[in-house]
Amino acid sequence: MEQIKVIVTGYDRYEGVDVNPSYLVPQALADRGVGGLNRGGTRLEDPLLGVDLDITAVTLPVSFAKAWPILHQAIERVSPDLVISTGLKRDARGISMERCAVNVKAVGDDCARQEGSEHGRTESIDPDGPAAYWTRLPLRAILQEFGHCGIPATLSSDAGTYVCNALFYNLLGWATKHPEVLAGFVSLPLVNENDRQGLGLPIEQQIRAVQEVVRETVRYYRQPSSSPILIA
């Protein structure tokens, strides 16, 4: 049986957020795995067939200085095949699949500020690094699967200029030296358990979404092709 190791990360606390999906979702995946067949049990080709999937949840502080070093230590310890980081996007109505990480970070502001807001000065994350890195997740396949599962989702051009983006940038910079590892970032909305329309999604739907991200990334990891990748 093929063993595939996955790290799923989230954050420990966001200011003003009582129920943090970025903390709950990775823990749920570590406890439950990614579940069985989806689409009502009609999947013909299960990407996890013959796979021993080992999921490690890593909780990070909302801190420019601490988040990446802690994740890097976990990567060195686990030696993962996949790294999927999650964060919170407070103004999102559904799941945001991040296409790229930009070499920009805001300075002089509370690092726990809402991701994606634009205030204060900015500087480069890595003065010698490229302007951006593209995700290494199969976004097209993931979004197609979200459609089958009824999960509201969209492509996002980047993860803002705060801690989420800085972590994503450092992760993808590391991944350029480890091309065998697939890595990417998923922004989660606020938890909203109400049926009426508004910002956010129920926590179980968010857990399901990241389970599908893992499943489709495992599929791509085992059978690479260019067609499921969407970066434009």
C-alpha cells in the first residue's frame, strides 16, 4: 500500500472571531481523515484506493515571524508529500482557492488584521525572491469536484498581504526546491450555520471542502497531468 503524508495547517486565533474554521478544519481532517466515496457514493475511481493516508494537523500563530518557522519545522519532521494550508477570509461567501502568493507584506499593522484588507505600508517578503509563486494544487479539478458536491467556491487571485500570504509565499518558495511536494493555500469563510444567505458556510461543509481538496490533490499527485491545473 502506498503511503502519502499530508500536512494541513490552520491558525490558532483570529481577533474578533469566536469560531475559527482555520483551526477546526485541519483538526477534523486529522481526526476523521477525508471520508469515503463522495457524490452519493458513485465515484468510479477513488484516488485513495490503495493509499495509506497520514494527515497531520499543524496549528500556527497569526504571526509573520512565527508562522513559517513552525510550519517549516513540521515539514522537516513529517516529510510530507502534500502541504495544504488554510486561513480565514472574513468577507468570503464560500471557499476561496488561492492561485498565487505575492512577494508583498503589510507592515506597521496588527498582524491579526483581516486578511486581504489593504492598509499601511508594504515591503517585500523576500527582497531577492520572485514577484509571485503559483499554487501547486490542481485547482480546476478541485473546483469541478466542489460543483458536484454543491460547495460554493471561487478562484482568488492572492491571499492578501498579511500572514496568510506570507506563509503561502514561504511555503511555495520552499516547494520550488522540493518539486516532488504539492503545496497550496485555501481561504475559508466565517462559520455560518444559518440557512439564509450571507457570509460564510457551515463548518461541516467547510470540512467537506478541504477533504475534497486533499482527495483531488492526492489524485493529481498519483497521476500528474497538466489539464487539472488552473492558474490563469
